[in-house]
Amino acid sequence: MDNLFGFFSALGNPDFPFVRNALLAGLLSSILFGVIGSVVTVKRIAGLAGAISHAVLGGIGIALYLSATGKVPGITPMAGAIVFAILAAAIIGVVSLKAKQREDTVIQAIWAIGMSIGVLFMAKTPGYTDPSSYLFGNILLISTKDLVLLFSLDVIVILLAWRFYPQIEATSFDEEFAQVRGIPTQWVFLLMLTITAVAVVLLQTFVGIVMVIAMLTLPAGTAGYWAKNLAAMMGLGTLFSALFSFGGLAAGWMLDVPVGAMVVVIAGGVFLGTAATKMLLTYRRRRALHHD
Amino acid sequence: MSDVPIALRFSHVAFSYEALSVLEDVNFHIHAGEFSALVGPNGSGKTTILKLILGLEQSQKGEVLLFGDAPRKNRSMIGYVPQHITYDPTFPISVLEVVRMGGLLSISRKGRLERDTAAYAALEQVELRDLAQRPYSELSGGQRRRVLVARALVAGPKMLILDEPTANMDAESEKRLFDTLRFFKGKTTILIVTHDMSTVSSLTDRVFCIGAQKPGQKGRTVVQHSLEPLLNSPTELYGGSALRVLHDVELPADYCTFDGGPNNG
């Protein structure tokens, strides 16, 4: 209890701005996780998002190398990450749309090649670079500038989701029908992938690659068990994501463990618990019907 | 020559997937207001013809005209009822939301209220208005199919296309579906695509069969067959009455009931 009290007093303590920033980042990320996560879940492109977010490591590695060796002074890891994310999204998008076979092979190849490029360049980067800090991130290192970036992407994503909601819903539910209704489904898909890629870059610099994938799928997946429609799933997903982030931050602080990993464990636990409860309820209802 | 406008015309259409020739020299036409059936065994090219009509594929040779223009231009006039076997039961969506989708046009976001009104009217048409707020996944297979019919009706289509409408459907739903179709017969052009080669609903004016290969051709073509009443048809079939397809009585594919002879114009 003392620990919990300590966490709340740290949140209000002006000497610990990083705790407050971490909480704000968690809340701002939640909107992206809830909205984009729901689209990724119903559109079943979590695998594609996974490949993009891992391939991003290649861009980070190259940027670190170029900057540390003075070849391109001042290039940030995020710039490298953005280039790789868009590149990976473009390749994966075109392959998914055009290739009739071996789609998953190409996607896994991009996943593995991207990560390996990252590790190779980090190994040749002067000074020590730990790849695992990019896998799990560090939410406690967030600056005010990062928060502004996150907030901007939140606004863009909410606007896009509102404006194109009927198209997103239709293409995710029944792509062929959407196409017959004149919806440019391929462009909608490519736009979804691009937005996901940009969000992945922004999010993974704060929370790490592993947590991005977990948080793009688990809160929305949990919400999917209760939501009546896609919009409710986005809202509930955002709420769950905010709760998991807050819980993970508090637990991480109290137990002195990495926050990112803690958030993922909480999100995963709640998701599995919900899935089990729902399965049990369905089973009992079926049995009750059977006995009637 | 008939005055009734032509809703759909295939002229010398050929289509192949890379080396695999699927359709070759396909010629047939359907007039506005006709009730037609397109039958053929699985793998014969039914889906390809459907995709050509819906503008989802382009023919390599010949021409497909839908209400006088390219399918891509005019396909919004079609109310399409897919077989929808790829449905994801975890997708959270209500019956009303599924039906409302039918009123969408391209990237427009307008007309939510109009689409709602039209969606309720369409649900009324298929006698499922009471289920509007229910999750789509809780419905029976037959009810879901009727919801998809309602979705196709929302935009007031000039042509209805149903892909395997009676597959996995209970007798009650099948009867209600054909009641709905009877209501629209004559008002809307209706095309049913099915693998059931032996019988079709008694509403059917014309039946086109895929499968015959002309001598020296690899791809399939389309022929028109005659129909005769099926006596003592089982009541669970098409809501009560059916027609037998006479596969040995072949009519020219462009044979037309409107003027009693082949019609190429």
C-alpha cells in the first residue's frame, strides 16, 4: 500500500516529471492502440503489423550507425524507423494485394531481414547499443516533444477513423461487397497499413516493439468480446488500453520492474481471462439450451 | 426485336487465369425484369462469370455490358447477395449495421439517416425488422442470408444477383426468401447463380448452363436450356414449386423469350 501511495505522490511531484509524462504517454497511446488496434484486429492484419514493427529495427540500426560514424550526422533513430516502416508497409501491402501465393513467406522474410539488418548495423556502431532497449522500450524516457507528436497522431487517427468509418467497417466485414459498392478497398487497405506503420514507429520508440504488437491486439481483442460494433470496440479498446497502461506503470513502479513488460503481462492476462470466461459462458448457455 | 432493354449482355467473352482457360466465346443476354438462373457444377466458371458481371475481373476478349456500360461503371445498380462463407463470427456488428452497408457509395459519408430509413424498410421486406439491433453473429444461417438480401435491397437495385442463395438454408428461411423474390419478380432483374443443375424455382424465366465445351475449345461456354414444370415438387424446395431443367433440350444461348427467336440486337 505504501508503494501505491508512493506512486501517486510521484505522479503529483514536480521533481518527477518523467512519471507524469509516462502516464500521459500511456493515455495518449491508448487512443492509437484502441482505434488502430480494432481495425488491425477485425481486418486480421496483426501479422502484417508485426512484420512492419520488427522490420523497423533495421531502420533504427542504420540510423544509429550513420549518426555515430558521422556519415549522416544528427540523423535520429526515428527517421530511420519511419523510412523502414513505410518501405515495409509498401512491400507488404503490394505483396498482399498482388501475390496469389507465398504471401506469408514474404511477410516473414521482411520481419526477419529488417531485424537482422538492425542487429548488424548496431554491432558496427561505435559505442554500445543494446537492441533489447528497442524491443521493450523505456516509457520513462518520454519528453514533452514526444507527447506533442503522439497527440498529433491521435488527432489525425481519430479524424480519419470518423471520416471513413463506413468504409473501414465495410471493407473489414466484407471486402468483395465493399468493392461492388465502389469503395476503393485496395487504397483503404494501403492507407490502413501506412497509418499503422507510422503509429508503430511512434509507439515503439516509447514502449518497444514487443509492447506495440501486444497492445495493438490485446486491448482491442478484449474489447471485441464485449463490444456491439466496431466503434464501441475502438472506444472500449482505448479504455482497456488506458487501464492496462496505468496498471502496468503503477505495478512497474511499485515492484521496480520494467513498465513495458508489466503492461504486456497485464494486458495478456486480462485478454486470456476474458477469452476463458466467454468460452465458459457460451459452453454453459449451449448446454442449458440443449437440456431445454 | 423486343423493346425491353437489355440488363446484361456477354458478347464473345473469353477469360483465363494465366494458362488456365476458364471461359471461351460466352454469349448470352438478360432483359430487364427477367428472372434467370445461371447453373453449373462447382469449378465450371460460375464465380468467374459473377466476378465479370460485378467488375471484379476483366475479360481478356469480348465485352460484358451491364445496363449498356462497363460493369465497373454501373455495378452500383446491382444488389449483390454473396454466399458469404468467409464470414468472421467474432466481428462485432449489428444486423442494422450490416444492412446499412448496402447504401454506401464509394467514399461518401453522407446520408446516414437516409441509409437507416432504407435499411429498416429493407429489413421489413425480408421480415427481419424485429432483429435489427441483434448481433449479426447470433442469427441462424438462413436469417443471415436474408439479412444479406436486405443489404442488397437498400440501394434500390435495378438488378439482384444471388450467389447460391439456398446453400445451408432451412426450409422456412428458403420459403421466406422466395416470397421476397416473388415480390420483386418483374420489378427488378434477378439472377440466381447455383450449382443445383436439376431444378430451379418456378419463378425462373430462363436458365443458362455453364459447362459445355464447344469442339476445339478449352474454356467453358454458356448454353440456354429449356424448363418444364416439376410435378409434385417437394414443399421444402424454393418455397413450394420448382421447374426441371431439361439438359437435353438446348436453346441457342442468345435465344430470347421476348420475340420467340434468337436475338442478337
